[in-house]
Amino acid sequence: MLVLGIESSCDETGVALYDGCLGLVANRLHSQVDLHAEYGGVVPEIAARDHIRRVLPLVREALAEAGRRASDIDGVAYTGGPGLIGALLVGAAVGRSLAWGWGVPAVAVHHLEAHLLAPLLEAPVPEFPFLALLVSGGHTQLVAVRAPGEYRIIGESLDDAAGEAFDKTAKLLGLGYPGGPALAALARDGDPDRFRFPRPMTDRPGLDFSFSGLKTHALRTFRDEPPGPALAADVARAFEEAVVDTLYIKCRRALRETGFDRLVVSGGVGANRRLRERLVRRLDARVFYPRPELCTDNGAMVAFAGYLRLRAGERQPPAFGARARWPLDSLRAPDASLLAGEEAADVAAVPPDE
Ligand code: KG4
Ligand code: ZN
């Protein structure tokens, strides 16, 4: 089974082809970073328009990369949410239309499920069950994963997501957009011993996170310390260290509480080198994470998550929607009994946008 995956939830257009026998056979990405940079952040309307321009050329490129034709495609998966509604609707409209034109099924994929399953694209493949640390621009969650579609959120951010905190702190240090990778690069030159920032919510039980205070702490330090050439780098280092340490402490706690011995790391912040090193070196668990380009937004993870659901018989009715908000734990496991009939498939379909 060959599945076309389309990701368009935010500022990257990703298109990939996943083959049930061969694995990932094409993966194309167009980043909109240059378009949004001058505004210091993602402009939703510009994002949606650029997805329109990029998506079909990327589909052609992906087919060429894999040496396949459109007629080889057995199903289409697109990101159905959560994300920017205009951006999502581009992927949904194109994905649904291609599927209809080709006479193949389509499925709307949950963006966070796609992130969460991305480590399964790499060898060695983590076995279920596992603990997932999902750290993206919009979400920070600890998820107990029993099987695809069986998710229990056991901890999450009460305010800013980890990636959002990286982005906002980068901005106030004058680093602009996209902030996370720039802050991480600057932190490399910072003195790890100059400042020690708090590890929010680690001094009390529970698995939730709060990163917005850390951002304020960074701002205050940056403003109140005597200016100097090293100040921004030292603040960046202390901030990164505090986020990494907090995530590490909560992962350790979550592993203890669930009894799981495997941790899967995914989402854009999962590309952070220091976070990976800390988790691998210090946790008493096997740690799995995909290569950095599969941590940040991409079409491969959508193709793969869509493949699992299409293979189990899940289908979207011809009408399509997208959801700017979509709780991960409202998903149900892909169910092979859906193959029984179209009626069942319709019931299982994602409800249209609320
Ligand atoms: O998963 P993702 O690509 O998009 C969302 O679904 O949100 O995550 C993007 C987030 C951004 O906040 C970005 O600053 C952050 O991931 N990020 C990083 C790094 N690379 C990307 N944060 C810290 N260190 C990095 N190396
Ligand atoms: Zn994402």
C-alpha cells in the first residue's frame, strides 16, 4: 500500500510517500521561514497562500523521487488538525480532491499523533507500550501510549509549550524567528555556570509543565544584568539548561509512575541536541527519537500515521473539514472492523470543524 502524506498545519509544506513494504520512499519539504522572518513570526494568511503554491509541485517532486506515478497511490493522508485553520484547509482540500480524483480513500491525520508515531519510521523501532514526550511549538505533553490511537495524556503544559517558550525567549534576546534553533545555537557559546534558572513545577508532585515564568525570568535577567558581549549567550544557556532539566525530571518521574521502560521523543524541540543527550545519558530507559528533520514538521510522519489508519480501514467521507483545536486523547484506535462497511467508516470519521 502506497500512501501520499500532506502536512500543512503551520509554516512548512511537507509531502511524502510511505510504502507499506519499503517504508519511506519520498520526503519533500518547503519551509516558509524566509516569508515570515520579516514579521518576526508566522502570519497565518501568508502561510495558507504559500501552501497553495507549494503543495502540488511537491507532490510531483515526491512522485519523481520515488519513481512512481499518481496511479500507484492507494490512499491520501493529510493533516486534519490541530493547527492554523487556513493552512490546514489547503492540505485538506488538496488531499481530499486528489483522493477523489484518483478514486482512492483519504484520511485526516491528527498532527500530534503523526509527531508521536514519527520515531517508528526509524530503526530500531520502539515497541509498544511506551512513554512519549511530545514537545512542539504548540504542545508539551507526556503521553502513555499503549498502541496507535490509544493515548493517555498524563502531563501537559499549563501555559506556554516548550517550543513556544524557546521562540518567545529567543525573540526577547533579539534572535527573531524561528527562535528555537537560533537560541540553541547561541546557548552553545554560553557559560553554564553564570546563571541558574528555576526548574518550574519540579518541586511538587505531578507531571504538568509551566514554562511561561522561565521566559519572564530570562527577560528580567537580560534586562537587569550589566550588558556585555556574553550576556545573551549566558542567558540562552541558562534558559536551555532549565528547560532541558525540567523535561528530564518530568520524564524520569513519568517513567517511574507508568512503569514503562521506553521513552519516545518527538516534535520540534526534540531536535534539540542538549535535550537528546540529557535524556539518553541520564534516564534509566531506552530513548528513541527520530532524526531532526522528522522531529520538526514533515510529510513523512503524516504519510505514516495515515498509512496505519488507512490499512485498518479508516476512511473519510467526501466532505472534509479541519480542526484548529483537536484534543489528542479524543482519538480512537484504528479499528479493522471498520472495513465491514462504509456506514461504519462514516461514523468513525473526524467530525467537521466545529
Ligand atoms: O513540531 P514543530 O516543528 O511544529 C509544531 O507542531 O509546533 O515544532 C516547532 C517548535 C518551534 O517552537 C521551534 O522553535 C522548536 O520547535 N525547535 C527547537 C529546535 N528546533 C525546533 N527548539 C529548541 N531547540 C531546537 N534545536
Ligand atoms: Zn508539529
